[in-house]
Amino acid sequence: MSQTAVAPFHSNDERTELWVDDEVDLSEWYLSQPWADGLPVVPPTPEKVAAMVSALGGEPQFVECKIPPRWGSLTREVLAINLVLAGCKVEYAPVVRAALLAMTEPQFNLNALQASTHMAAPLLVVNGPVRKAIGMNAGCNVFGSGNRANATIGRALRLVMLSVGGGIPGELDKATLGHPGKYTYCIAENEEGSPWAPYHVDRGFAPEESTVFVIAAESPHSVTNHVANDPQGILDSVASAMSTIAHNTAVAGGPCAIVMGVEHAKMIAAEGWTRSDVRNYLWMYSGNTFDELSFGHRYGKVYNRNLPRWCRRTPDSRIPIVARPEDLHLFVVGGAAGRFSAFIPGWGNYAVPVIRPIDTSKAAPDAPSCVDGTCTL
Amino acid sequence: MPQRVYDPKGLVDVLTKQLARRLENLDGLRLAVLDNTKWNAAKLLDSVVVLLSEKIRFSQINRYKKETFTKPAAPELIRDIAANNDIALIAIAD
């Protein structure tokens, strides 16, 4: 196989084109690239890329943001290429863009997340009318598999993180284990099945707005409870899942997520409990003792000098899993049947999750603003 | 007939920077020690300072601490270190 030397695209210049011989199997060629995620891609064509650029508002060389740690410029054309590779439909494009803009806000700290030895990956939760408009799954098997929108939106984020961001495993991505969410990790909240107002409404958005929420997250830990039919019984199981010394939220603090199954949520809400009641209960009744967290000082006198100074360091002191109830991000997801929920630990107090509206119009976003080397435009 | 392929990586705007001049003699210099707050970072750095001090006579050893190991040192911390020291000892680890 021979291949024309690769040259980068140049902003405002005529695009440099890449060609391979006609006997090259394009699927194999893309799979062999260093940024590949290990799964086959959809080979882009000029028509497919143009359709995606149009869905993003035209202006192919417009830079939406820069993706760390490589700080590659995510032009609309580059984003379009990644969207096609991932298998996205054109109607998914605004959702993916909104998620990437959220992830490149400075407080999300994508630079460090990409390089971390911890397994965390961005979990994307979508709210609002866009879920149904583009055919997302919020019900049965919400975490997978089987839904093109969920699967390819999440995959597009990862391909951008690999290619534009350079977060290639073993190179800049040093995660010891990774987790399956590093292929794709995208869900929609089951607003229709939820007894409460949607997550984004709780955060101050109108129900008719559509939003993306991103949080650095471990994989879901199932909470099985087929016995309790009251808030305390169900939530004691969730608190139990939270109260281990093993996950990163216990070790490093910060935000985490609770995904509540529909059956559990309805039982809790039937007793008049609100989202706030659930968060407060879980914050209050989850935790580990300092003795458990510090291994009884078996490894030295000083345990984790990053533990907040307001935590008592006596053996039987309770160390909360989250510093405040607002660090618990609660979603109602999944199918109508099955008394399951899940606890999803976060990455630590290194990053703040971001919620952002989805711009489904084709108007260009506002003027650029760059902080800490990350530019959102 | 050749087939077109696409590069999804995008360009990187590269800033060319010069490395600081290498010093030949470290005796009499002011040493900054930057703790990134990782677990055991301070122990590692302190041990290295002890070993270095057996061979090098630093005029000062100034200790600094980052706010978090997940982000670069704040610009004002870097300016402080540069203004008050001649060389810096840092460590990157997990």
C-alpha cells in the first residue's frame, strides 16, 4: 500500500487532501490509525462531511474549541469528520457540539481527565425535547446497548478526545484500567417516567429547553433492592453502594451521580419525597469512618492530606462521601420495570460538572474566550 | 483510482519556546522545591533535597505548593518562583 504524505489542514487555506491507493481497504486503514478506538468507523465522504458541516451552521473552518491535552483545533469540518466516523446522523451534531463545548469549559478540567491514571470518562446526560426528536433512548437498557443515537453521540465525543485531543491510550491517556464508557457513555433522562421535574428543570432551565450535562464518571454500580417499598429502605441500599472506601469519590471527594430506576423513583415520590429530600438523605447517611479510610494508620500517621480540613481525624469520625448534597447529581433513567438503581462515582474534587443548553439553531456562537489555554468560541 | 481519506485530528497552534540556559555550577544557587500535592510528593522531594545537599551548597531552599496536582501551577506561583530562585526541583508522579 502506498500513501500520499500526510499534511495538516490549514485554516483559511485550501484544504489539503489525503489519498490512498484504490486497493486499500478503507475500514482497515481507519482501524490502523493511532486515534482509532478499536471499532470500525463509517468512512467519510465529501457529501457526508458537508451535510454535517451544514448541520453545525456552515463555516467549515470555524473553530468551536480546542481539545486538550493536544490542544487540537476543533473546526466544524474536523468535528464533522469525527461525527461521520462515529456513525452519527446529522441531527445528532448540535448535541455532540454542545457536549464538547461543555467539556472544554475550564472547570471541567478535561486536560487532566484525559491524562489521569484513574478510569473516569465523561458521562453525558441529555435532557429536553431533543431526546425524542433525535431518537435517544431513556428507557430499557439506557446505558446500552442498542440505540444508535446514544451509542454514536457518546462515541463521537471519544473519537474527538482521541484524535483532536490526543488522548491516546498509553500515550497521553495513562488510565490504568479504563472502563467500557471510554467507548461510549451517553444517556438520556427518562423525563416521561420520572415522578419529579427533569434534572435540567431542577437546575433552572425551562422544560422546553434541551441541555447536555457532563460529569467525569466511573462505571455504574448497580443497586438492587426488590424488598423495600419506602424511601428509607430504597435509599439505604443506595447509601450502602456509596459507602465503600474503594471508589474515587470516597478517596478524592467531588461530585458523583445517582441514577434512579423508575420503580424506585415512583415509590420514593409516592411518599412525598422530592429530589432534594433524596440528595439530603444520601448525603447524610452515606460515608466511611476515618479508621476505615486511613486503613487504621497501617501505612503511616498521615492519611491523605487532601482530605478537607474540616473532617475530624479520629477513628470513629464519619467522613461523608460528598461534602454537600448538591454534589449528588440525580437522574431518573431506565425501563418501567425492575427495582434497580445505580451509583456512579466521580473522578474526585478535581473537576466540576457542566450543564449547557444545546444550540439547535444554525447561528454561529459568540466571540471566542480563552481561559487556561482552552478556548470556547 | 485513488481513494480519499480524512484526517480527523485538526491542527495545533504551536508556540515555539526556548529552553532556559543550562547552568554548569549549582553551588550558591537558590533552589525552589515545588510540591504538586500528590500523596508522598513532599516525602520524595525532601529525600531528593537531602541527597542533592550532600553534593551542592544551595544558598537557599524555598518550598512551594501547587493548589492541585490536576492543573498547571498558577501563573502567579510560577512568577514568584522565577523571581526568587535560580533553579527549580519538581516531580511528576502518581
